[in-house]
Amino acid sequence: MSARAAEPPARSSSNLVLWILVAVLAIGAGAGGWFWWQTRNAAPAQAPAQTGSAAIAPARYYALEPAFVVNLADADAVRYLQADVQVMTRDEATGAALELHTPAIRNRLLLLFGQQTATGLAQRSAKERLQEKALEEVRAVLRAERAADKVEAVYFTSLVTQ
């Protein structure tokens, strides 16, 4: 019986070592987590240094309101297009020119949109081509008025054909 009496202390000893190991791992994990949290939140993130170029100005969007509604050039039926259009620029002078020349820009876009057909606008690629043509029209109006014409994009925020 004396051999059996010696075994229980060995098991409690191995349990004690296991608990110490678990405690050390828990403390290590906690310390590692604390260190990671402190280094992540200690200093605010710094923007990377600009390499040789000026900072890019934020985009500015100009809505051409109200929405465009035009009859399409379909010969077989009466169809129309309704489009909400926004023009994007990063240049302040171009933004001012867009606001000043909105009536002329709207006129050119109405004429452009009225030349389209419903089947011609069915595909995404056709809508993208129309966007490119609209961008060209906006720039052309601004150039004709000798205004800043740094328009980067024309976006359709809604485009419905019926």
C-alpha cells in the first residue's frame, strides 16, 4: 500500500505544474495583448510622405438638377430616358465654371441624350460610352466659354429608359 500512497502526490505535483504552465501562458498572452494595444494606440498614424507631387485635392461633385428627361430617338415606339447626372472635379475654378455655365451644359447634354435609342443603351458598355461622350460635351462647353475645364468624370446616379 505504500507504493499506492506515493502515487497521489505525484499526480497533484503534475497538476500543479500544468496549472503553473497555464497561468504563465495566460499572463504572457495578456502581456502580449496589452503591448500590441499600447503600440497600436500610442501614436496616431502618420500619413506617408509625399514623393515629389502635390497632395491631391478632394473630389467635388456638382449635381445637374433637375433630372434630365428626354424622348429617345426610337422610331418604332415613344420611349424616354431619365438621368440624374453629377460632374466631378477637383479644381475650384472648374467648379465655379460648372455652376456658371450649367444652362449651356444642360442644353448640350439634353441634345446628346435625345440622340440615343433604348436598344443602344441596353448594354453597360453603351452607357459607359455615353458617359464618355457626356464628359466630352461638358469639357467642350467649358472650353468654348474659355473657362477652366478640369472635369474628371461625369456620373449617372440614376439612368432609366422606358
